Amino acid sequence: MRPSGLMIDMDGTIYKGGNVIPGAQEFINSLIKEGIPFVFLTNNSSHTREYYYDKLRKMGFQIDKGRILTSTIATVRFIKERRAGKRVYVIATPDVAKEIEGSGIESSEDDPEIVLLTFDRTITFDKINKAYRFIMNGAELIATHPDDLCPTEDSYDVDIGQFIRMLSFLTGTEPTIIGKPSGLMLEMAAGEMGVEKENTMMVGDRLYTDIRMASNAGTASVLVLTGEAKASDIEGSDAKPTYVIDSVADMPGLLSKLDSGQ
């Protein structure tokens, strides 16, 4: 059956770096026209929601800001709902740090109860050492997402996975990770759309984040071959997509088949 709501990855799925994937605009327009709930998901926490909104609009996607759920926004909501009132040491780029502080979370450079690690392209040894000391003194390590690499237009950049493992190893603590493949991200996305999480479908280009999140939650998934994963990668992965298509340009056809029970 057709899903009641779609979770759609961005980089590698609807665009690659600064280039729109052919057919992506038409696919999104069809969802809007048919009134199908959807939300864009991204693990990349080096930019704000406003940044992604502006980027999508400039690329020709006629969407509102509420359709974008970054791992930063999801983590902020997690902290406010489940760690309410706790002081947070934020490791983030200046714009993202401002976004987090603007959410009402109390930040602290002295005695935080949480160390929040985002994809901080301005990270320094000073920040790392502070995080280490705070965690050793009892602060909880929370990370926006677990990715090792972040896609660029022509390659990949080192992401925060290595920093999570380093801090976890040095302090002997287990981190709380919010972004894909965590089920927390899926729950929040379903809540954004107002649908039951069991009836959602994830569309993305990565087996170990996008597809694994859906697989762990028992929901449907679509792997597109315009980003990181190749069809040959599926056999060696324990995260199996429900469907595999060349690109999101094929999504309208897939949804039509699901409507007809094929």
C-alpha cells in the first residue's frame, strides 16, 4: 500500500552538492499536488534549518521550512523533552550554536550536564579537551548523528563519527545518538507529518543510515542509486531496502504501483 508519509533524505537523494538530481523537483511537486505528507531529513548538523530552507528554495523546491528536519533540530527537541532544564556544552559551528541557544536550551562553558556534539567544522583541540573533561566529570555525551563521512560535490569530508568514538573510548561512556539510523529521528519525522511511524517510507541513498533506520523500525524503504550506495552494496549489507530505484525521478511510478497493489 502507498505510505501515509514519506521521509526524504536530501544530499545524494534530491541533490548532490549544489546540483539538483534530475526529476527531483517534479517528484516533490507531485507530492504537494496530491497532498501526500513528506518531510526532508538530513543528518548534516553543520548547517541550520534556515540554511537548508534557503538552499532548497534556490534550487526551485517550493516548500515551507516546517518540512525540514535536521539532526540538530531533532536533538534539540530530544533534550528539551527528555533532558529538560539541563545545562549543555555545545560543540557546533557559530550559526548552529546560535540556533541551539535560540531554542531555549541553557548553554554552559563551566559545569554542563550534557556535552552536545554536532558536525562542527570549526572544532578545535580546546573544544575536544573541554568535552573530555566535562564527560569525565559526569556529563552525558549526546551527538546529533553518527556519520563517518559527509558527501560533497565531488568527494567526501570527514564527519563526526570518529569524534564520537574517540570521546566514548577515552571516557568509557556510551553516547546518545539522535540522527539516522536512530529510531528517535523516525519518530520525530512521523510526528512532524502527523502520521503513524509504521506507515512511513524512507527514501535515501545510504544503507547504513537511511535504510537501516527504516529496517530497524520495520517500515518500508527505498534506496536510490544517485548517492553513496551502489546496487552491489546491498548483498553485503544487513540493512535491506524494500525497493531499489535509479533515482527519485522513479518515485511517482513506484507510488502508482503501490496504489494499484502491484
